[in-house]
Amino acid sequence: MNDLLEILQDLHPEIDYETNTQLVTGKIFDSFDIVTIIAEVNDAFDVTIPAEEIVEKNFDSARALYALITRLMDED
Amino acid sequence: MLFTSYLFIGFVLLTLLLYYSFPKRFQWMILLFASMVFYAYSGIGNLIYILTTVLTTYLAATQIGRLQNRTEVYISEHRQELSREERKTYKAAMKKKQRLLMVSCLVFNLGILAVIKYSNFTIDNINKIADMFHKGTISFLDIALPMGISFYTFQTMSYLIDVYRAKHPPEKNIFRLALFTSFFPQIIQGPISRYEDLSQTLYGSHDRNGREIMFGLQRVLWGFFKKLVIADRMVIAVNTIINNTDDYSGIYVFLLMILYSIELYADFTGGIDITIGIAQMFGIKMKENFERPYFSKSITEFWRRWHITMGTWFKDYIFYPISVSQPMLKLSKNARKWFGDALGKRMPVYLATIVTWFATGIWHGASWNFIVWGLLNCLVIMISQEFTPLYERFHRHFPYGNTTWYRAFQILRTFLLMSAIRVLDCYRNVGLTFKMAGTIFTDWNLKGLLQGGWNTLGLTIADIILLCAAVLLVFMVSMLQRSGSVRVKIEQKGPYAVFAVFLLLFVGILIFGAYGTGYDSNQFIYNQF
């Protein structure tokens, strides 16, 4: 989780990722941010987030994103 | 059948009557029948295209669904005896089969669209090159564009991709899929619906709900008002400027930018209001396509609020799949090594953005104007992305970002920028567009406009006053919408207020709608796409 938080902090240092649960619905992340996160996650966790997983509920909070990453890692 | 024709109004009324008279289980069938009649009216031969798309999409989706079920059953039955690696290999092999089916179907249907929509554009370009080398030319194909082909092709593509992505199961009944593809209010200009959204209400049983019918009718009337009173009147001045380039340059081109932006807004949002309003009268809920786009403070925000269903379509099915594909992720890694972290990270995103905007441009029309229009949008988005750190530094030093005046400046800047790029819709080719846009700086000629030039654009003083009042009304309604539904607010004022609004809109459309010679009730601009 810490690795992920580091990636997210780099992108928007002003956001409190522990509490914010509206990263996409609250228009904090745009499509450029999401693609950047996916590339960074690919590097850090060696896991590929496919396009079909790019939905609001997977990116709306750091916790949801982490759950997605662990699920994809398990599937691998 | 024009939305603004008496025939269409009669057609909708008759369909509504049948829809609420028959037992509810027949409602979606009545809509399908009406949609087929509506489509056949545009040319009975055109039905072959849409029905081919429905049939191929149905067959491919059904087969993909079967393969998905088979995979699930096989894995659950053999979970004990298969190793994790064997399960993965089996799943991958089955997914490959599904992908082959999906890609074949997409290529086939996109092929139909490409041949019909882009053949003559390709031939024209080949002929121009051949002409340079004094070679013979190829004859143009004589194919008429079937109604709504860009919209229904994209809608069925998203349906098939979503089945492949297991977002929803395939539709078992081909006739229901045919209704999703051809639903008559949306076939002409969208919105581009997703199956998982539209299917929630499209096939349901709907009681006659007076409030929903009243709200739908209000929205239809509001759409007619925007289309007939504003767009179809504004188009007269717009066409005068476009068709007389020798007489109207400089400030007239600037005026064209503004007038065309207003016309397009009134035309497109008016059409969508009619579409969504009619659907609401049938108890069907459609996605919104606009969210007060001219209040956007940046071009990226504008594209999140204008033609939303098209923007999300391109984002979900082109931008993201390209951006997160393996080759792009590899490129991202290498680019970071070559160009440093900052630029390297952005390169794949920018490449995907260029492809997406090229596709958006060519989707709008088979001409270089639209391709350049798409790429210019892309350029502005990328420049503003690159300048973001600079803006942030500027705002740290000069903290005016939250003042009303600065926000107004941002809104005006975005409006003017979008209007300037949109001039590419107007003139017949890219060269002429840039030449005419250049005259804004070389041949301003404000004096000519003030000394009676405005009087030659085909609009009387009464027209101009009416247009100003109507645009002001649209602006005020947009302002009111910020705090919730205007129709609900009117309803809360009581039945007299509702009646007064109906009456005013109805009479306003009848008296002030642009009809007759020179005021021909026009096709919607987005029909051609």
C-alpha cells in the first residue's frame, strides 16, 4: 500500500489518500492521471491493469485501487 | 423524416398512443416496429445496412457469451485436477477465441462504415496525387450514407466490446438488440447509448405517467425552441458569411466564429433535448449528452461537458486501450530512459491522445477539415497539459484563480478558442479556412460592419432582437440549471406556471420559429455525421 501511496502522492501531493474516496467522481484524477498511474503500477508491482478495469469504482480511492492491484496479482 | 416536421410529430403521437394502449409486454415491440418504420422512411434499402450490423453483432456476442460460459463451467468442474498454470492457459486460449470473434465482427462493421463513408474521400485524395503525376483518375462511388450509421455502428461496437469484457451478458433476443441499435429518437444524432444503461428502461413495462410525459413534452418543446427559433434563424447569417468569402472577411469571420458556436449549440443540444424528451415520454431514461459546456474553464473540461457520450466512447474504447496496451507500457519505460522521467511518462499518453483525436476528427466527417479540427483540439489539450506546472506557479504568485473575474476570463477564453477551432466546420477546405481566419488579423474592417454591413447578412432588426432575447433566455435557463432541474422548479410554482410555460414555448415556437422560404427548417447539423 505504501508503494501505491507514494505513486499517488507524486501525482497530487495535496490530496489525503487515506480519506478521499472520490478521486474520479470528484474530478481529481483525469484520464491523463489514470494512464500515468497504470504505467507506474505496472513498473512498481509488475501487474497490468487492463482497459476494462478502468472504471470509477476501481480508481475512486487508494484503497479500491490497491484492492484491484492485489486481485490482479492473485489472478496472475 | 425531419424531427421538426409535422409528419414526425404525428408519428411520435401515434406511437405514444399505441405504446400506452397495448398491454405492457408489447411496448418494446411497438418501439421496434416504430423504429423500423422510421428507418425505412429514410430509404427502405438502407435497412439492409443496419440489419446486417444487428445480425453480425448478435451472432458474435452470442458466441462470445457461450465461450465465456463454457470457460466458467470447465474451470469450476475441473478446479481440483487442473493446476493454476493449466487453468490460466485454458482461460487464455478461450479468451483468444473470443477476441478473434470480436475483432472479426468489429472489422466487418467498421469496414461497412469505412467503405460507405470514406471511399470517396480516399478516392479524392488518390485522384489528387494521381493528378500531380498526370495519371488517370478513379471514378467516385455512388453510395448514399445510411441514416445514423456512425452512431449505430459505435453503439453496437461498444455493446460487443462490453460483452467481450464481461461487463454484461449478451442479449438473447435479436429483436431486442435490434431495438437497442435502432431506437428511433436517438438514431439520427445520438446520444451514443451503452447497453447496460439503456437496457434498464428500454425493454421495461411502463405505466402512463403524467408527470414524466409532461416533463418529456416540456423538454421536447424547449428543444424545438432552440432549434427553430435560434439555430434555424442564426444559420441564415452563418451561411451568408460562409458562401460569400469575397464580401465577408475580417470581422465577419470573427462574427462567424461566435454565431456558428451559438447555432451549433442550439442545434445540437436542441436535437438532444427532443431525443431525450421523447424517450422520457415513453418512460425511457437516456444519458445526458451536455452539461452546460460553454461554462467550461478549459478545453479538457469542455470536452467532458460537450457531446459527453461520444467523448466517453472514445476514451473507453480507444484512448484507454491504446494507452495501457503492452507496447505503450514498454514505450513508456523506454521513453523515460531516453527523455527523462517527466517527458517519458507523458509520451505514451500523448501518442494515444493523437490517435484518439484523429479518430474523433475522421468520425465527424470524411474530410481534411475534420481531421485538422481533431488534431488542433489535440494540440491545444497537449499544450495546456505541458503548461500546467507554469499555470500552477503563476497562480501561486498571483492568487486570482478563484475570483469571479478570473473564472469569467477562463470561460470566455475557452469559448473563443473552441469557436476558433470550429471554423473548420464552416469553410469548404482547410486552406480556405486558414486564409479566411487570417483576414481577422489583416483585414479587420469594423467600419464596414458598423456602416450597414450587419444589415446584409439576411437578418432583419427584428430577427437580431429576437435572437438576442432567445440566447439570453437560454443563458438564464443554463444559470438556473446549476442549482437543479428547471422543470422541477417550474412544477413547484404550481399548475398555472406549468401551463404558462407550455403556452409560452408553444406560441413562441409557432410565431418565432424560422420557417418558409429561406427559413427552411433544416436538418440537424449532426445528421451528417
